[in-house]
Amino acid sequence: MEVHVRLFAALRERAGAEEIELSLPEDACVRDALDRLSDLTAGVSVVMAVNQEYARADTQLRSGDELALIPPVSGGSVETVHVRVVDRPLALEPLIERVRDPRAGAIVNFLGVTREVTQLEYEAYAEMAEKQMREIVERATDRHGLCAAAVEHRIGTVPLSEPSVAVVASAPHRDAAFAGAREIIDEIKARVPIWKKEEGEWVPGSSPPPSS
């Protein structure tokens, strides 16, 4: 099938054209189109629209559809990815401000807090942890079409009811924001070198799988 692709701003300049035609299999979705255009979009966080409606990566395409690739818009300085390991209390509002975007219709946040014990102790291989978190956030941003995402993980002593990790994600639609935030926290728990001590004992975990 043939899909009509519209390009804007930096993407238009890269391609040297405002519009291109893309041939795809009959069962293709937006993600398939992005895969075919990966050289064009490299290094640019794009939001997708199909027939002038914001779309997710798994949105099905039909022959004759118009797919628009929308780079970050002017009017705001948005840091698409923010990750940090910190030794201070976490503040949610600054992270929300980091992911605000004119394209975003939803902002989802998650806080993981200490429960049932007076405190938890966290230790991290901070340099590797931040690198791993950035890769996780970048993958989730691409997969779910997020506008931006921010993660901070606290180390040291975290008292009862205070957050040890904060994840904030913005997207054009709420389902993408929820899915992106969920993927980010799940992958952080599974892969990032951060350890937790509860009541004097290190909490058992599992070895992270090797990177694919």
C-alpha cells in the first residue's frame, strides 16, 4: 500500500522535500513507517499524526493515509529526556515542568514510596544507572510516541512515605502516557543497578538480562 508522508521544519530540510510517498505492506502500522524512515528521523523526537489526528506507534495504516511526522514545536524549550540519580528528596513539580509540551494532552506521573518500614537505604552504580535509565527512557519515548519523559531515583536514606523514584511522561494522548510511564518504571526495576536495604538486609533481586 502507499502512504503519503508529510514532513516539517528540520525533517523537511533533511529530506529536501515537504512530502514523500512510502510503500508499505498491507498490514503495516505507524511503527513500520518509522522504521523505514529511521535515517531521516535520527536524533529527532517526533510525534506522529495520521489523517490530522495524533497517532501511536501501533496505529494501523491504510492505503492512501496521510502520515505527518511532527518534530518538537517552537515556543518552548523542552528537554525530551531527563534522568538523574540524586541524594536528596525528590520533588515532583519540577519534573512535571520538564515534560510540559504544547503537543501533550496528558502528563502521567508515578512515585515509588517507602512503605511499612521506617526507612529504606538505596545504593547505586550512579554513572551506569543514569546511562541505563536514559536508554530505557529513549526506547519508551520512541515506542509510545512520548513528547518527553523525566526520571529521578534517590539514593541514601529514604524515610517512610517519601518517594525513592519518580517517573513523569507526557504524550499527546493519555493511553500512550500511561503505557510509556509503566514501561519506564518496569524496566528501571528490572535493569538498572540500584540496590535496596530494608531493616539492615539487602533486598534480594534478579540479575538483569543482557542488553539486546
